[in-house]
Amino acid sequence: ETGVTQTPRHLVMGMTNKKSLKCEQHLGHNAMYWYKQSAKKPLELMFVYNFKEQTENNSVPSRFSPECPNSSHLFLHLHTLQPEDSALYLCASSQDFGTGELFFGEGSRLTVL
Amino acid sequence: AQTVTQSQPEMSVQEAETVTLSCTYDTSESDYYLFWYKQPPSRQMILVIRQEAYKQQNATENRFSVNFQKAAKSFSLKISDSQLGDAAMYFCACVSGGYNKLIFGAGTRLAVHP
């Protein structure tokens, strides 16, 4: 298995739908992250969890709701999204907090109609 | 606040040649780390090389090396003997020690021509 697995790889949803993105890491890491990657823009950090506790919420709209039930799993719950939320959502994990050495998943490509 | 700037949206190189990707950053912290990440088309992003700000010696990883100019806040990546598999988006990134907010630049798309 790859170190960080994201599902689904592709998701198309309407603005009134509710869906979730899932991330699972098999590396025994303690910190997990959600990043948003839009075309022609730098990666945007959304949320950081360390030992299941949220340590960073980078002013993300409430239509994005993260959940971290344990150090191996991270979810991003989506509801009433906007077309501008269409992007590649990347999950990452790291062993240490604060050293920036992240291991990324392949991403979930989200399209909001 | 930290910022990372990559001024080259696209670069190209001939196979077996050398190419240098530029990056400048700004941080008020004295303890920080710098990184280059590679994102191949439709594949996951991987760490290429890492530099601790307190180390004067430039980091190297096989064909990849950096030129870290701390006073100028410059952190360029040199790829020697370029290979077709080096074609990817390259992102420069910075994190302050003790924090977990890894800030990325906008990326440089590298094309490698046979």
C-alpha cells in the first residue's frame, strides 16, 4: 500500500450535495494536513491536525468541515460548495511537527457544478 | 508572515543538461527549513531536498543540489544530468521551526526534452 491514500480520486458534486473526502496514512505519523491546489495558485494550507487535535484552521469557510478520528485517518466533509471550490485537495502526513517533511497522497480532484 | 516566490512559471532543459530553478523567500523567523518538492503529472508530490537554515553547507541529494544564500533569502535548486523523469512541477516551500504551516511557492513547470 502507498503511504498516504486518498479516496475518491475524482468527485463531481452539485452545490447542494454533501460529500466527504477520505485520507488514510500507513506511515505511523502523528500529524495530518489538508491542502487545496488550484490552477495557477500556490498550494493553500487548510487544516492541520497533530495527535488528532486541530492546530491550524487557515480561515477556511465553514462549508469545509474536517474530522480526524485518529492519527491515521482524516476526513474533509463538504457541503453547499461553490464552483470556485473546484480544485485538487491534497492530504499529507508528517512524523514530526514543525519540520515540514510531508508525505502527500495523490489527491482528490473535486469538481463543483 | 512567510512568503515564497518562484519567478519562473516554466523552464525547459535538454536531457543530460543542467538546469537551475529559482526561489526566494521571506520570513522573520531565525529557525526555519526550506524544501523543494516535485509533483509529476497526475502523481503524488514528493520531497526532493531539504535545507535547515542554520546549516551553512548546501544540501545535496544525488543529482539535486541547492544554492542556499541566507542573507539574500534565496534558495535555488540545481538539477544535473537532467532525465526525462525529472519533468514535473517543482515547488519551493518554507516552514518555521516549531510550527507546521508549510508555505509553498506557485511552482515551476519543468519540461525535459530528449
